[in-house]
Amino acid sequence: MQKMTEAQAKKVIGGQDYNCTAAYNYIQVGTQTGCYETTSCRDKHGVLTTTNKPVDAAFCKGLSNIKQ
């Protein structure tokens, strides 16, 4: 078995290399507004995946931007 560097291993099909960021935002859906954690991840192929998860309003304290 041959040893690989981390960079070589990331190029192997099925290998994972994610670059993720998280932010807290007020998001309006219809007439409802809530505090959400928005996580954006880009995989090794550059594909972006974004998820929104409702969180306690304390995480959005001081924010005034509402995304729709």
C-alpha cells in the first residue's frame, strides 16, 4: 500500500474536503420571521450547499437585516 499526502487523498473519488461558514440571520418566510443559522458549505468540486436551521432569537440579537 502506498502512502498519500493529504492533498492527494482529497483528490480521490469519495474523499471529502468541505469548507463551511455559518451565520445568523432573520429570515422571513411568508408572514413569519425567525432567527436562523445559515450554514454554507462548498465541497471539493465547488458545489455549494446551504442549509437554514431555526435557532433561539438570542443568536440574532442586534441584527436588523431580514432576508426573504
